[in-house]
Amino acid sequence: YLDPDATGGPWGNSTVTAYSLNETATYFLVLVALCEPRLRDQSRVAVPTTPRIVERLGGHLAGGVLTARAVSSHIDYLAEEKLRIGGPDT
């Protein structure tokens, strides 16, 4: 993404990160688990289910166990706060 407020200078110095993501946060692990099948095999189109993400991330958390409810909460947080994906108007 190009920063519209930046003026002059080389193009490489004028770009900004699309989203501010903390790579050490649990929500980032959930995001990677969501994207992993597509990144590994470009022919896959199915998004992993919540139980599949729980299974995939089992043992990868320093703080303990990740539940299905926690995965759903992290997905909601990513959609609403980090990626700002809007839902249907109700």
C-alpha cells in the first residue's frame, strides 16, 4: 500500500504495512492456520473449520490449550478489528 501522505523520496520508502499484525499473538496463529491450506496447495479452496484449526494449533501455544470458542473469538477479532471486514447490514 502506498502512503498517500508521503511525498518525494524513493518508492520503497513510501510504502506502509497493509495491516498492523502482531506475529507473536494467538490471533496471528489462527490467521496462519486459516491461510495454511491455500498457501501449501493452491488448488484447495476450502477454509479449515474451527475444530480443524484447534487440532492444527494444538501444542503450539505457550500459554495452554486453545478452545473452539477461543478460535471463533480470534476470527471475529481479526475480521472486525484487524482486517476490518464488514458484515451484512442488519
